[in-house]
Amino acid sequence: MRKLKFWETIAIGLVAVSLGIILSLQFKVVQNSLLGGLVPSRKSAEIASELVKVREEKDKLLMQLAEVENKLDEIEESSVKDNQFLMNLKNDVKKYKTIGGFTDVTGSGITIKLDNPPEDMTFSSDLNIIDDYTYIIYLVNELKAAGAEAIAVNGQRIIATSEIRQASDAINVNSIPLSAPITIDAIGNPDTLEGALSARFGYVEAIREKNYQIEVKKMSKIDILKYSGVVKFKYAEEVE
Amino acid sequence: MKFKNIRWLILMTLLGMLIATQWRTMSLGVKYVGLGELSNFQREVDIEKAEVEQLKELIAENNDKISEYNKAIESERSIYEVLDKEIKDLKMNSGLTKVKGPGILLLIDDSERELNEYTDRSDLIVHDLDLAHLVMELQAAGAEAISVNGQRVLMNRSNIFCNGPVIKINNQHLGPPYKIWAIGNSKHLESAVNTPWSYANRLRLFGLFVEVNTKIIVEIEPYNQPIVQNYLEEIKEGE
């Protein structure tokens, strides 16, 4: 084989260098850490269309629900009117609905905003409030002790049988998966509620020390929506 | 000479292909999304799906009620029965009735292990947060009613707090041993306690006394504290 001329060596060298650069660029695009990596848009388009579909279904169901509820209200009203005894019973139903958390309520209270540490911190952290979901249990426990009359976590009303638990990378409340940021609303005496949480060595301090962002705000009026599911007991039955 | 040409050809073809790939990647760049974003997206879909399930149940329930009313509409007596049943159901769902059903008894007591220089004595006793965790695990396993030493535990009302040597639930003082009764699918409840990564098992490893029995019939008292509603107001419809 003939010896290469000088310019030929340079040319092959250039080609090889550019090949290397392009290869490494290509690798970098796909080879980042798992959640920092990129995926083609097709997958996200699929999920987006799924989301649109589910939302449409939800809207349809919401309308259907409103319709059915109206119908039920009408029937209830018409069947108890002109009868004081039945009207009283109807009011009792309402009272127990409110006690159980099956009506939308309003009142003074506090709202707690809980979020992961800010991402632009000098040293990054892997802290995720999902892994420290026990803090949410403790906060709710504390609110109940301070006399909260209604509590909701990210809009999920806490009722007698509500669970708060970790399920893979989400927190399930009333079997609805939630993720950061977490908002806890509570109706009660705003001063008592806020004071109980912000006391020295209280949970707000502990949570802040762990670098999570937490903010407690007193509210003169806060709305808490009713429980959005159906309670069905399969095993328990009433004892007379 | 011929051999050299082939070599060039291969090299250039490769370069051309790579440039083309890279070009496509760059020009599509805006449409690439992060995996983190994607999983958030996926979670949103999951949330919506869970809510759709709830909505379906709610609609079914309302339809049931409507048909009950329609059946009852003939006589006054039966409308009374419908309303009465609704109140009973609401009371039961809110933990205000005595209930019975299959379930478990979970016994927790302080450790009888000797204290040595490496253990702290607070490791050997049952704390308020231990009970709170155990109760929450049972709730997550689908318990329909829970009580600790006779005190009904409601997730929206009962708080569990340490008060010196005893634990306060519903403002009642309770001392060890703690008997946690729960009604529900006894297999689910039992395995919630016995899985290796459960909180109960962690207590067991600490040396605390943890024992679970499945019971054929468990009876649980109603919530016995006054329900205070000083700050809460129902939102009237149309407001």
C-alpha cells in the first residue's frame, strides 16, 4: 500500500474527528440519567391523547352526575313536601351528610402548602415529599387535635375511613394518587390551628429543617369540597 | 488505488448518515420531552382515571336512590323508610353506629427485653406515632371500622397523642397493652400487619410485643365524643 500524502492524512483525521463528535452527541441525547433523559415525542403524544380522552369522559360523567343529582333532589323535594315529619327527616339526612363529610362546606381555617425543596439549590437533593408522606399523616393528626372540623388533602376530603398511604411514586388519599405540591386545607379556629402547627419543635419546624418548603396561611374563608367517592361497607354491619 | 476509494466511500457514507441522523434529532429537538415530564403526564392520566371510576360509582349510587324513591313514592310510609335508611347509612359511614363483622385483633405491648447499654428505653415502649402508623396501615388495607382499647378511631376526627405514660385517643387516656380491633377483609388486614416491610413488623424487630389474631366476629363501639361544628358551614346550593 502506498504511503498517504500529507493532505490525505489530514482529511482522514478530520473525518474521524467529526465522526467521533457526532457519535458522542448522539449518545448524549439518549444517555442522560433516567428521569433527565429524553424520549421521542410520539410517546408523550400518546399520553396526551389519552389524557384528552379521559378528561372528555370525565366531563361527560360530571354532566351525567349533575343531571342525576338534580333528578334525585327533585324527587326528594316533591316526596317530602306538605309533610312536616318527612321534612324533619330530610333535614336530619342533611345534618348527617355534613357530619360525615358528604357536603361542600365553608368556614374560617388554614391552608398548608407543602412542596419539595426548590430545584435550584446549590447542592441538589433527592428529597421527595412522597417518601416522607408520614409528615402528612402527622400534620393531619395535629390538625385534628387542634379542633379541625373538616380537612382536605389536595382537594380530597378526609372522612372517617380515608387512608393516607404511599403507593409507588404517589400518595394515595381516598385511593386517588396525589403528588407534590401538597395542599392541606382545614376548617376550624385559624389561630389555634396555626399555633398548633407552628409551635416550637412542632412539625412545621421539623419539616422545614428537612429542607422541604412549607407555608401555613390563616384564611378567613376557605371552601372544602365533599367526599367525591362512595362509601360501601362490605364486612361491617350495624348492631342494634 | 481502487481499495483506497472503497475505504473513502465507506467513511463518507458513514459520516453522511450520522450527519443526517443528527440533523433530524436537532430539527425535531423541540418535540423531545424529558422522562420526568412524561411521568408527571402519566400521573395526571392516572388521577383522572381514578376520578372517573369514582364518578361512575357516584352516578350508580344516585340512580339506585332514584329508583328507591320511585318505588317508595306510592305510600308515605315507604318514603319514611327510605329516608330512615339513608340516615342509618350516613351514620354508619361516619362511624356513629356500633358495628360488627369479620376482622382482626392486633395486640401491641411494650417490650420485655432487658435494657442494655446500647438501647434507649424509649425504643422499648409503644408511642403515639406507632399507634397512628398501625391504624393508618389497617385503614389503607381497607378496614371499615377500627378501635383502640374500645375507642373508635375515625380518620377525620380521632387524634392520637402521647400524654406521659399513656396515650390519648378521642381525649380518653389509654394504657398498654393496646388492643386494636379492625373490621374488614381479615386476610388483607392480617397481611398488612405481617408483611416484612410493615410498620408492625418493624416494631416486632425492635422487640415490641406484636400479635395478630383473625377473628370471626369483631364488635366495634361508635364514636362517643361530641361533634363540634362551630366554624363550619354548609355551602348552600346556588351560592
